[in-house]
Amino acid sequence: MSQATYNKIWTDAQKDLDIQLQTEREQFLQPEKDRVKVFKMLASSYIKYMQIFRNLEEAHDRLVHQQKRAVIRRVLDGVIGRILEMKKEMVALENSEFHYIDNILEDLKLLPEDIEIPIPRYFIKENLEVLQQREKMLDEILCNAGLQTQKPVKAMTFEEAIKMIQVAERARQGRRRAVFMKQMYLEEKTKRQTKLQVQTGPNPDDAATCIQKVWRGYIQRKKTEKMREEEMIFLGMSLPPHLKAMSPSQMHAKQVNALQGEVQERNEEVFIKGQLRETEGPDIKETLEDQISQCFIECRHIIGRFPDYPTKEAGGSATIFSQKTPEQVAAELAAKKEMAPQKKNQKEEKEKEKGKEKTKGKTQKTGKKEEDEGWKMAPSNFLSIMEEGSSQYKAVWQNRDEVWDFLQDHDLELIKEEKREEVEEEIRVQVDELMQQKLENLKLAVDGEKSGKQKKGRKSEKKKKTAGKKISELEEDLTPDRTIDSLYRELVEEGVLIKPKKVYLSDYIGEYSYLGTTLRQVDIEPVPSLADVRQLIALYGILPLGSQTVHEKAPLVKALLLAGPAGVGKKMLVDAICTETGANLFNLSASNIAGKYPGKNGLQMMLHMVLKVAKQLQPSVVWIGETEKTFYKAVPKAEEQMNPKRLEKILPKFLKALKAQDRVLLLGTTRRPFDANLKPFCKVYQKIILIPRPDYASRFVLWKHIIQQNGGVITNLLNISCLAMVSDGFTQGHIVQVVRAVLSELRLLQMTRKPLRTAEFMTPLARQDPVYKEEEETFKAWYAKTPLGRARSRALAKSEKAGKGKTK
């Protein structure tokens, strides 16, 4: 598609965003008591924001104009953050991570695919070079250390080797003998035919009928194939030929997409910034010096002495030009000195008041819950970003004539306006140093003052601040003399930093649940689908890790737990998060760190190194596999030597060390969460996602996809629906194992002559152990004891009481 098409997508998305912002101002201002109405409002806003997100992401990825992409990026981050805020409100309202909005989708005439969360492509594109260099470095370290994962070579005994050679040699001799016998047979046949032709001669009628027979059969086969294809296209079961074949226009589009990335990376801003510094820099410097000196003179005329020069922390000379008179500037500087001791007293008083309010708050909490004043939307951190982006779009890009801008080059004037401020700030730093010296000289010459005492005071204040910071910080820099590269290398060699498998979130296949709302209306809690799990992974794992602004301002999720039976794809989802965001993967599983960095100091050093590298090379994922072992109720005797509970006490401190600006996620996976001590377990993991076994729709799609992925061909002899019904209770891992067991190399070679049948998959499937109902019930009972599960059960009990009261 052309650039005009993507410009139109952008304009449509901006119009939809303006409408949505207007509806939010009207709907979310007043409190609402009806919870069903509130959920409908939130769900419809969530769906609309999702559509805007999809359109903006497509426009941002396809547009070539860098300045347009910068504006779209700002709005895109705002929309992503708003979606996460909406999700938080929906979870708080329903006390559940899974929401069923199929009835709202039906009202809006949308498909489940329309609310599938797209992964922004700029997560990887913007850091592609860095990620490639890091991957190359990781491969080199693994190869040098001999840790590169290779398929183990199976050893063979001497007798087995002789037997294999004998089999191969006998087979070769048999093939040669068969070829020789065939040649003899053909030679004899040709001799007989030549003798007959010499005796009788060829019959023209027989030759004609033979040719007609072959030709008519060929024509009829072609006609039936064509009719069958037309019927399948008419029924919508196969694509028309013009969509199947790669047309020249599609080939051209592929080339355009390849070149598009190169054009998007054109960077003229650095050149323009340097040009501005050369041409306008001296003038900016002169004007700044004149303004600052004029301000000093005016202040001395009013106050009777020269003012103190603002520090770098206060903003330097920028505070002087913040649209204030010299009198106001001098008054502010004097007031700051006077207010410093008063602020300390106020802080102490506030802390005392907070302690009193906490005790009162505990008694008042129960009363506040009973008095339901109605739901009100929490203040947003992203509405201002979206409004600013839309106003910038209206001011600059909405009515812009781009008929002659075919190459979509930079707008020099816009870049100059943006870069002029940066150049001015850079020059201001140099001017501040010069003017500070000039002010000191003036004070000595005119007033006879020295500014040495003030500097000492400032130094002492800085020391106090830094000392306070050191006390407040949980981790100290235990490796000040070491570089990040050396720490990275050590963690890779120790097996703590590992290479994730290249798996995308779209590879986690699962179908949407269409009966969620209907089941909830009949007071039956529906089983979440794999599509719902995929959405939660995107919302809590991928989107915050991919964008710095989203991670800083959106609801913070530091730790995430994936719980479910073996084979539901927990490790695959961990790899998908790392692949989609380009994150580093640290493995702190109990089995992996056993015997490494022994003792308390060693453990502290390991976590310090992990935290330092993860923060410096963010985004990062810290994965703890079989995390229930870290919080065991009672450690089994077989695992006592491994010391699985090493991280139990230090993990909360590790999470406290993570701030909003650190794109680091603690990710745990478990298949036996009920073995862990619940209270510390839920204290560490803020969000818990319970992954169920696949339902019928997901199994149907899974069988089809995995068979085709492993080289199988689906025909009418293979009943996928039957396989999906029979495999009820089995997980994705079981299905993958069964398909791989059936589709061996020999079976794939026989595929043309012997198509796949349903019965072939039954025997390997029967050998697998399914997820029984008892195990499923234990998972549900455990989840009901978690904080969110308890809140959900309390809410259901309240609704049941209210329903009984109405019937009475």
C-alpha cells in the first residue's frame, strides 16, 4: 500500500481517539453504582482502544516520514498505557484476570481477532543492531566455554555397527539385482514386440484408440480437478488462485518493505543540530550572557547586592528566564534558604500523623467497604500524553498539504524548532560556568564578598543527600571495579544467563472462548481459553517490557507467576516474552543455581550481578522454573542437598530494588503450586495466571497446526474433529509428542502413497498420561486461596445473598 493509505489509517485512528477521549470525559466523571453498567463501559472502551492501538501500530510501522512516526509513537505509548489502566480497573471490578466480553463484541459486530493484542514491531526494530551484537557475543561466549547446546551423539556398540553395515549392504545388493532383472525383462519384451511388428505390422486403429483413451482421460481429470477447485472456492474452503500465487505486485511490495526499513533509518537530525550549533550558536550565547548580566544588575539595584547564582540541580540560569522578574527570582532564592529547616519539621510532623491515621484507617476500612458510594475511574497518567499528541497532530499534520512530498523527507523547520531548544540547553551549561565566575568577580570587586562558604555548605548538603541515599538503597555496588561485559561473561559461563528459544507469542496457538458470558449468566465459572492466556502475557509481560514510558507510568507489575499442569506451554511463554521484547533471560531455578555461588555472601553477589546486568542491559526477564521449590512447605529428603529455599528470604528484597524505570520482570513457572507455602508465595508474585488444559476448539486448531508444521498432509481420511474429541484432558505438550512420534522420517516419505489416518495417532496418544479431573480441581482449589481468588469468592457470595434477598 502507498504512503497515502497509511496516512489515512493514521487520520482515522486520530479521529477515533478524539471521539473516545470525549466519551471518557462524559462517562467517567460521575460515580456509578451499577457494576454491570460500569463493566460494559470499561469493556467497550477497552475494545475501542484496542482498535485504535492496532491502527496506530500499523501506521507507525509502515510510514516512512520520521517526524510523523515520532508523533504516532508518543500517542501509541499513551494508548498502550491506557489499555493497561483499563485492564487494572476491570480486574479490580470483577476480581478476576479473565474477562468474557463476547456479548459486547457481538453488539459492536466485531470478531475476536479484532481485539487480539498486536505486538509493536518497534520493540525489536529500534534496538535491532544492539540485539544482534548481543546475540553474537552470547554465542561466542557459549562456544568458547563449551556450553553451546548440541544434539547428543548416540553411542553404538560394535555388534550394532556390524549389523547396520550388513543391512545396508544387503539392501544395496537387492536394489542392484532388481535393476538388473528389470533391464533383462524390458529387453525381452522389446524383442517380442519387434518380432510381432515384423510379422503382422502396426494396426492404425489400435494406435488411434490408444491415443484417444490417454488424451480423453487426461482432459477429464483436468476438468474434474478444475470443478473441484471452483466448488471449494465457492464454499470458501480454499483461496482463489490469484491470492495463492505470488503476483508481481506482491513481489514489488516485498521489495518495498525491505527498502522501507532503510528509508526509516535516515537520520538527518544530527546534521541539522550541528548546523544549528554553528550558525545560531554564537548568537544564542551572546543573548544569554546579556540577559543574565542584565538580571544581575537589576537585582543589585532592587536588593542592594548581587544574587546567588542558581545551582545545576535547581536548573542553572534556566530558573532566571522562567518568565519572572528579577525581584521574584531574588525572593525565591532567599525563601528557599529560610524554608529549608521548616521543611524538615513538616516532614517529621507528617510522619507522626501518618502513623495515627494508619490505626484509624484499619477501623474505618470495614465501614468504608459497606458504604458503597459507587465506582469512579482512577486518575490516568496517559490521558495527558494522548491529548498532547492529538493536539500536535491537529496543529501540524491534519491540514498539511503533502501532494508534492513524494519522497516523505524531513521537514527542516520542524526539526530546527525541536533541536533549537536542545542546542540552547547545551550552550546554557557553558554560559552558566562563565557567568558564575563573572558573578564571583563582580562580588569581589563591588561588594567584597566571597562565595567559598556557600560552596562548602552545598558540598556538605550533597554529602548528606548521598549518605541518605546509600542508607535507603537495598543493594550496594559490590563490583565497582568490574565492567558490565565482564559480569555478563561470568553469568553466561556460570549458566545463569541463558539463550532463550526463538518463539513468538503467535506460535502459542489457542482459540477464543465464545460461551464465557452465557456460562457466567447461569452462575457457572467458565474455564479460560488459551487465547485469554495469550492476551494476559501480552498485557503483563510484553507491552510494559517493550516500552520505557509505558513501564514507568502504567500500573507496575514486577513479578508474574505462570501456574498450570505439565505441558501447557509455560516455558514457551517465557521464551516468547524474551523473543518479542529482545530481553535477556536469567535462569535462577533451584536446580540451576545449586552449588553455584555458595554461602550467604555468594548468593548476595550473584543476585547483585544479575540485578546490575539486568538493569544495565534492560529489558530483562529473571526466570525461576519450578518456583514452588523456593517456597516449599517441607523440603523432600532427596532435594535437601540442592538447598532449594536459598532465594526465599532474599526475593522480596530483590523486588524492592526494582524501580518503575527498571524494565526487569521476575517470572516464575510452576506445575505444583500447592506444594508451596501460600503466604510468602503470593507476597512475591503480584500477578498469578492459571493456565488450563486446552478446550475442544483449541485442540482442533492445535492438531491441525502441529501436523502441518511437522510435514504432515491433512486429507479426508484424517478426522481432526475426532482427534480433538478423543484428546480431551491432554495438553499441548502431549499432542506435540504424539505427532512427532507418528510423523517419523520414514512415514513422511510414505505420505504420497499412504495418506495419514486417524487410527495412527490413537496408540501413541493412549501411552500419554492425561490431566485428570482431580488434578484440575486441586489447581482450582489452590487458586481460590490466592488473594484474587478469595476476593472473587467473596464477591460471588455477596451477589448470591443479594439475589436471595430479592427473591424473598
